[in-house]
Amino acid sequence: MATEAWRSAGSSITTSLRGAWLVRHGSLIWALPQEDRSCEAPCQELLQAFVNEFALSGVRPSQPWREFFGELRAPDHAAQRVPSNVERYAGNYINVAFGGALLLAFLSQPVLTSVLSGLQAVAVLAPPEIFDVH
């Protein structure tokens, strides 16, 4: 029974990761697009996911953040509760792990992390005309 619960939780994490922005649009990184419009929609999608859902990693949260942080208390049966929570909140946990890794990177290398985060922000927020090389 417990093994089946963990298998279901792992399946939820895999499904969330397959829906990640980078997995769905990763081909844009390697192939130069023929026109700007092919890049505008994915960039707009990533920006909206970040702004509207606070999806740091590009993985949409499985449940609203209010519900995720709602009632924090120790479970009665942790061995049963943890797999069901991982299954239900897989996307949220992925974003928390990504945010924690980003925070750790910032604390250990603040200048480098700030520069790279700033460059990423420019790449996502700047108008496409800035990147024209014609």
C-alpha cells in the first residue's frame, strides 16, 4: 500500500516536470528561430506563469499557494500523509525546491547569482526588438 502511494507521488512529480516550460520549449534554446514570433509566445507564457502563479521554475503549481501554505500542522500518520501531499502538491514542491536552490546560490555567490538573475530578467522582460541582429 505504501509503495503504491509513493509510486503515485513519483508519477505526479514526473507529470509536473514534463509540463515544465523548459521541457516544452527547450528546443528554442538550441535552434535559432526563423522569426521573432515563434519565441514571443513561449516567453510570454513563462512571464505569465511567473507573475500570475509565482512559478519560479516554469513548473505550474499543482494547487494554489494559499492552499499549499494553508494549515501547517504535524500529520497524525506521516508515512501515509507525505506521499499523498507530494502527489497533490508536486508542482508546488518543485517550485519550493527551485526557490530554495536559488536562495542557496544567492547566499553562496551573491554577485554571480544577481548578475545571472538580472540577465534572465532582461531576456524575459525586454522587448524582442532589442535582440534583433539584422
